[in-house]
Amino acid sequence: MTGGAKRIGRGIALRLAAEGARVCIHYQRSEEEARRTAEECGGAELFRANLESVDEIGRMFGDLEQRLGRLDGLVNNAARFTRFDPLDITEKDWDFIHSVNLKAVFFCCQNGARLMKKTGGGRIVNISSLGGIRPWAEHVHYNASKAGVIMMTKGLAKAFAPEITVNSVAPGVIPFEDIDERGKSMIQATPAGRGGTPAEIAEAVVYFLNATNFVTGQTLAVDGGLSLR
């Protein structure tokens, strides 16, 4: 799983470990958090890579094959989030988001699918966002990346069928200690009357990882109904 050291990724990793999965955690800078999460997962395998680099992605999956021999499930969770007036977004700002949120997701899917096909198939789950479904004026670059993940999920589901399923989970507001006033106002607007939890996102991920190949190309919004507004 990419970005599995903390926040939502950590919640998914812990749930997968509880389900009995042999968990692999990717990280780039959050080594301390990654090691702590790996320990809590009962000794998860750790992989370090800069997802901006396609070469490093390839090396990471090669290392995974050497160490584990196979890959049955892939969760693409790593992502970046910034806020800008669209008139102020630079090429650097755009690439900062898309290099990880969209480009890296594709190449992780590609490398993961190659490994899965060697052993008969597998399951891929891409973490999108409510921002891939609903437009936000100061996050247009982020919206575009996450909407891209949803459409890419559909395309890859067709391309990799029937051996590999590809689905997406789109979280709503999952509050952490750094939530801002805008995030709090979104929680107030959520029909469920609260923010979500990493465990609730993990529940959706587990569903897709365990589902038959009759469930593919789908996006499940886990957002307390906020996308309905």
C-alpha cells in the first residue's frame, strides 16, 4: 500500500493486518511513522520510494517481487493536497499534485498488474476523494487529479479484466488534528452529521479487495452523504 505510514493509510494498513493480510507499507519521508505502523501491523514489510519517479516505482515493485514473490492486492493511497486560487496556480504547483495523485497511481497500477498477472490476478483499490466528484474553487488542480483517478480506475478495470479488478474509494471529510475551519464547515454540511474515520475508509477498501471480479470499475463514496449536496 502506498502512503501507509499515517492518517488514512495507517488505518487501512491496520485493518488489513487485522484481516490476516501480509501488509506492505510504502513511505517516502515518514520513516518513523512507517516503522511504528509496520510494528503495529505485526511486522509489515517496508518499502521506501519517491513516487514522483517512475524509475523508483519500478524498483519498488521489483524489490517487492524479490522479497515476497507475489502481489495479490494493491491500495494506492499516497496523495498530496494544496490550496490555491486557480489564477495563481503555476506549472510547479500543478505538477506537484499530479505527479503523485495521478501519474504515480497509474504507474503503480501498471507495475502492480504485471506482478498480479504472473500469479493469476489480483485486486487494485485506488483512493480518490470527494474532490474527484464535487468541484472546489480553490482546489481545481486537486479536483482534476482525483477525478482523473476515478476515470483511470474505470479504464484500467476494462483493460485488466477479468483477472484483475480495479475499484476506487472516494473519502469525504476525515478529520485529523490539523483540520481547518473549511473542513469543519464541510462536516457541518455532511448529512451524517459528523466526519468519517480511517476505519470507515478501510472497511470500503476491504470490501473491494475481497469482492469477486463481478465488482470492478466502481467508485464508492464514503462521505456521510456529502456528495449528495
